[in-house]
Amino acid sequence: MELSNKVVLTAALTGAVTPKAINNAIPMTPEEISEDAYKVWQAGASIVHFHMRDDEGLGTMDKERFKKTLDLLKANHPDCDVVINCTTAGDSRAGDDERMAHLPYVMPEFASYDAGSLNWTPDGVFVNSPAFLEKLGLTMKELGIKPEFEIFDAGMMGNVAYYASKGVLVAPYHYQFVLGVLGGMPATVESLVYLRNLLPADATWSAFGIGRDHQKIIYATLALGGHIRVGLEDNVYYARGVKATNVSLVERAVRIIKEFGKEVATPEEARAILSLPSKSRLVELQPA
């Protein structure tokens, strides 16, 4: 399987913060989220990154919400083989154990590993303590869930290297560069190049920019050989004054990838690129 020209495309559907009043297309309920997951897979997404919302529309780490959403996707769309990626940072009110409770419960293939704390200006402190990072890494290692290292600032690369040296994190590694959060690195080509040059050998990586900077980072990431992420979690507008949908953002990303001379990875190709078990092997690994 020739994979060098394939780009893994992640769709981040809802996030934990942006209200539906800003963009009515943001999915909130398990039914809405599961249907959007299917639609973006149909449009070409390789991976879907899942957050959950509670009845008030706020981010939640309720493991039952994760289970209901993924069960609906499986029951209603058994043909959907998209790679499942779940957040571990979907509610700033959640304790460390609550942030991990869904992992053994739904057994996603991938889960986010936010590799350090930062001031999420002006909203507050995004806390990922050393004790939490060690426990999260060991939990993922035990369960066989691959971490996606969310890198908001260059110092977080050092945190990943530290836990890797302790055996908490194991290769092969996958990094997601999150650019444009106030308190983290700006969404510039210079930031992207700097982080790209800090990667260990044989790591895979992806990137995205927040809001109006998302397209700039898409193009730069493709030029540097990375993978990309789009979706309403990161950007609610398709163009100035034009609200986006998850499908419209994925469809545009697919066109950009093709016009760049590359191809979008199928979910199974994404699994091979990211060293995840194949879909057939995943079925064997799922608990009865």
C-alpha cells in the first residue's frame, strides 16, 4: 500500500465551548454528533474527533454520552469505518479521573493527550498537571489507545519527550499542532516550521489553526508534509460572513488536498499511516 502521498483528514465536530447561537450547525446531542460523524466520513474524513455536550450545551466528559453517540453511529451506520478519536479535555470542570473514565468504557482508537498547561486567554487556565499526564499516558498504554499529543506551545514538546523517556509514552508518536489559541503559539507559518523541526524521527503529525487562520495552516501543513484537521470545533465560518458546516469544511479540505496533488487517506489507510490496528483487528479487540 503506497501511503506517501496520502493525507489523513480529521474532522473535529463540536468542541466544548462554542454555543449553537453562534452557528446553528454545531452538533450538540448524541444524535446530532453521530449523524455529523457519518456525514463527514461520507465527505472524506479519515478521523472524527469527538467531544460531548450536556443538556445545557456545555462540554461534558460524561462517559454515557460518549457511549450513546458511538453506539448510535455503529447501529445506524454500520458501514462507517471512520477512525474514532475521543477528547480527554472536554470539560474544564471535570476531575482527572472523570477525564479518563470513558476510555476503558468505549475504547476509542485514538484519544487526545494535551501535553501541558497554559493560560487559555482570556477564559482561564487549561490545567494538565504532571501527575495527570503520567496517569493518562499509563492508562492509554495499558488500554492500547494511541495518544494524540496536542501541542499548543513549544515547551509541550519537552513534556512529551520527558514522559517518553520514562516509558509512560511509547513510539510511534503522533503530534497535533494547535495554533492560534491566545496563550499558546500563534497560527503562523513560522510557528509551524519551528514545531515541525522539533519532531522526533519517524513521528507523524497534523496541524490546524483557530478561526480565520485555519486555511493558512492547512496550506502550510500540506507543504511541509503533515496531515490536517478541520471542523466547527476550530472554526465556525466558511468565509467572511458565511457560516460553515462540518461537511462544508471537510469538502473544501478534500478539494485542497487534491489540488495540492495529494490524496485523502481512507480510514484504513489512516490506520496504517498512524500505526493503529486495522478495522478487522479492532473488531477482535473490542470487549464483548
